[in-house]
Amino acid sequence: MTGDSAWHPGAGSPGPVTGLGGPGDYASRVLEVAEAIPPGRVMSYGDIAEYLGEGGPRQVGRVMSLWGGGVAWWRVVHSDGSLLASHEYEALQNYRAEGTPLRPAANGVIPRLDMRRARWDGVP
């Protein structure tokens, strides 16, 4: 692995997702999908990889960690609906503002996304 690439080898690996000049082709496609997710809806990391037919949840997560700040990052989530650690309060504000379906919180615990109702399949 060279110093200008960061990727996880394995079956279905998209190859490098980063370069010195910015996101590569795969990363750009991940970001395009993330930006297309409508307000109030979400896709999991694995959903995006499946939609693209390339890579996996870890590759999508890597792209989002490097360049996701410029898109609606809170719409790309864990498949179990749990909120991203250390970003949960900011994400929760966005979910509430957008009307994203949440499962009720119990005893002051941060709620989870209602993935059955919130998941977007990529069809406009």
C-alpha cells in the first residue's frame, strides 16, 4: 500500500478511495449517492456499497470519514440504526429537523433510527 492511498483489500474492493488531490472515482460515487439521499431518509454503509455494486461497508465508511463532511453525512448510517458515536447529538438534531423516523428512546437513551421506515432504496 502506498502513502497516497487508503483502502481495505478484499473481495469486491474498489481499490484506492483517496489520493493526494482529493477523492478518487469510487469516493466521488459514494459521495454522490450520499448527497442524493432525500431529507428524512437514510442508507446504511452497506446499502451504498450494494447500490454501487462495488466495495463494502468499510470502504464506504472510509470515504465518509475522509470526505463526508461536505454532504449530508447523517443520512449514511449503521445498518442497525444506531447513531454515529461522538456525532449522535448533531445527527439527532438533523433527523428531528428532517422528520427522519426514529424508534422511541427508553430511559433517556439516545434513540435509534427506525430503519424499516427510514431506509431509502435509491429510487427517486
